[in-house]
Amino acid sequence: EVEPLLYFSGVVDWNGFDDYISLYDEGNLCYGGAHWINSEWGYRAYPQPDWSTAYKGGDGSTGLSGTLVLAESSNDGNIPAPEEGLYVMDFNMKSLTYLLTKINTVTFTGLNDDWTEHTMVQSSDNPEVFTAEFVKEKETPWGVKVLINNDWSLFFGGGDGKLKLGHSDATTGFDGDNALTIGETYILTVDFGKQTYSYSLK
């Protein structure tokens, strides 16, 4: 049975397994998400919220990409940390490789069947949370996508309140806004850390 989440400790602290990313490609065991990383010593990946099985960075790995190998002990090294910031984290547990992308801009598109990009604002309280205000005008037939760095090949879609990392046009955008009232103003909130999205009336 494939685990739905891949857990981390050390991206900010070592107090547990509060940071995780979600399975988006079961066949290739690919997990994706985004987190604020502020790590002095690096971090580790765990297939379960359990300290006994941990992955560290392989030889030549950097803060942005590399390979994964099983750590033999608690002081056997970590995955190198990038400079402090918000990153898309893409881990392939079949090939045991990882790729991080620093997030510079976050926009949404597709809502109201409008495929221009609309800027989302980063929270001053939580750097993993972004919001945007919009007026519900008409049906959204293809879902909403959140683009990273204005890159249509690096975005989050999903559904049912859960974000999922996407890489192609076949990846669906997320839903929920067609239940809203036409003409009203709403706030779209995206929480990369918890990998959720929600709509609320302004």
C-alpha cells in the first residue's frame, strides 16, 4: 500500500513530523508540496511519521536537487538545506531523487473561466499562506490552478479542498468556487504547508 504522505523533520525544527508533502503520482511514487525552509543543519525525509526509517542526501546532493539514500543512524547526515525561503518540494521515492524550486511569485488562473494570471498575496503571519480577492462572475468549467513563478508547467491543482502538485495540462485544477454566489466577493486562501485551499465570503 502506497503511503499518501512523505514526512519531513528539520526543515525548520526537529520537533516532529508536522511538515509533509502529498502523493501525486502513485506509479512513480512522486510526492509534491511546498514549505518554508529555514534549516541550519539540513533535514530528513520519512516514509512514515517514525524516526526509524529516514532518508538523507546522497553524495553530490545540493540544497536544490540530488539523490536520496537511507540514513544509517541519527547522526549519519541530512538532506542539504537551501537558503531560507519558500520552496516547491518534489520528491520521487521510486528513483530516490528530489528537486526544489524557490517560489518567487504565486498567481491563480482559470477562476471565472479567466485564464489570465492574478497575483496572490503572501501572509505576513505565515509565509506558506497566500490569499486573493475575487468577484464570482460565472462558471469555472476547468477548475482553478495556482501557478508558481508564472510557470504553466509548475502549478498546484487538486480538488475537495486539497492541493496537489501538477506538471501538465492533464492535471486538473481545483474546484469549489461554482458553489459560490454570482456577484459576491470572496477570498481564495491557499495554504501550501497544509496543502489545502478554501473560499470565504469577504
